[in-house]
Amino acid sequence: MFFCVLLFLGIISLWWCWRAKDRMTVTNLNGKYIFITGCDTGFGNMAAKIFDKKGFRVFASCLTETGAKELKAVTSKQLQTVLLDVRDSDSVKKVAAWVKAEVQSEGLWGLVNNAGIMGPSVPTDWLDIEHFREPIEVNLIGLINVTINMLPLIKKAKGRIVNVSSIGGRLAFSGGGYFPSKFGVEGFNDSLRRDMKAFGVKVCCIQPGLFKTALSNPAKIMKEKEAIWNKLPPDIKEQYGEEYFQKDAAKKQKLSKICLNKDISPVVQCMEHALTSLHPRAHYVVGQDAKLFWNPLSRMPAVIQDFVLLRSRVELAVSHAK
């Protein structure tokens, strides 16, 4: 009995020490420079607004002029917007040179790699290589390219790199280029974290579940699926069955209602912790669906993962023919 009490007190003590360490913050961050990609909407847009209010000198990259103008209209004069398509290497180099001229000897305290796209999320045999190429170019190659070009500035400041991945970087539950791109982000993040340790640069990875953003817009996702379905050869449609598209749409809609996190602020809170904590975490799993379902499932044996995920799929017409 005494041993159990001692063990319990020891666990509580360790937990309290961890919490205390987790809440320690870096001092004198006011006026530090941070660069955020993908600020037109969603996580990046909210992060730019919040970090601007907190006194950071924010460089917010947007894909569109409309996104940049709208963000600039609701933030301070200190925040600067810049147009950037992370797929364009020349544009990435020019923006990095501009940032270097702005920060000068101070360097860049934070890089938040947030820009990303979903791409079509459909069975693999519906797709061609171009469907895979765009998500990988944006979510992985673009992220790596921005990081490489900003890295000297981050090292100068002994700052932080925050890569926004996804719980889909731990568990692939649909076809398409999104999941391979996010698995790649996880690998890049882990190797970069170890490479940068000697330079005093901390690298963190955020793994959101399903959040209500432009990326997860159900109408847009269904429109992309329908366009691909309509172009499929007759033999593929026959294998899946004419009712497959409607049944799959209904199942996905039901799953979305269960898993969707409507409040995106927890993701931005993780970004803030990664940028300001004295001891940031290597990984941040965000969202009730990610914490309670996707993350635990990702750690289970493949046979269990397959059983759970395949039960949520529509039975194919070819299965009835066996």
C-alpha cells in the first residue's frame, strides 16, 4: 500500500514538473520577426492576426492579392504581406532575399510553414500522376524549399521552425497526394529537428485533425470528386458501381459531422506555444478527433487499422460479383 501511494505521488510530482516546464516562456520576444506562409485563410490567417496583436513583426505570405489586401486591412502597420506561391522557386528566393534585407543582423525568430492544399481525396485507381503532383509540390517540396531559403536567418536568431503537418501524416485514410505529402513533412521535420539541435534552433511539428477551413470545404471536395468520377473509364465505374459515388458522399458527410473541429484557434495556440515556449514540444496533436481516434489508431497494428478504416468504406460492386 505504501509503495502504491509513493508511486502515485511520484507520478503526480513528475506531471507537475512537466506542466511547470511546459509553461516557461522565452523573454523579450516583442518585436521579433516571424514569417508565416499560407495567410489568405484558415490557420495562417488567424495566426498572422494574433501574432501581430502580440507584438511580433509578422511577414505574412499570401497566394492572392485579395487575401493580402484583406489581411492588411485588419492588422497593424507593423505587419507586412508578400505574395508567394511556394511552388515557384524563383519567388521563394526573392522573398527570402527581401526578408533578409528586412531583418538584417537580427535574423528571423520564427518560420511557420502553414501553406497547404488538399487535392483530390479519392481511390488511387481514379487518379493520374498529376493529381498526386500538386499536393506534393505545395505541401512538401514547397515547405522544404521555403525552409532551406530561410534557414540561415533562423540559425542567426537561434529561432524556431514550425511545420504544419496533419494527423494524415501519421495515418493515411484515403487515396490521393495529400497523405504522401504529409508523411514526407513528418520525415523532413524529424531529420531537420536533429540537424538543427547543435545550432540552438528548435523544430516543431503540428498535427491537426479535421478542422473547418477552406481545405476541408465539403462542397469543394465533392465537386473535385464528381469531376474525376465523370471522367472515369466505364470499366472502373462498373467495378465501383453506379451508386458508389452517392453512398461514399453520404458516409464522408456523416464522418465529417462527427470528426470536424469548428474552432481553429487550438491550432494557432500550438503555433504560439512552439514559438514562445522555452521548451517547445517536438509534436503537437491538435483536435479531439486526432487525440481520441486518429492518433491512437495510428499507433495500432496494421491489421487493426485496416479493419477499422475499411469498415467505414462503401462496398464495391465488384465485391458482390465474387
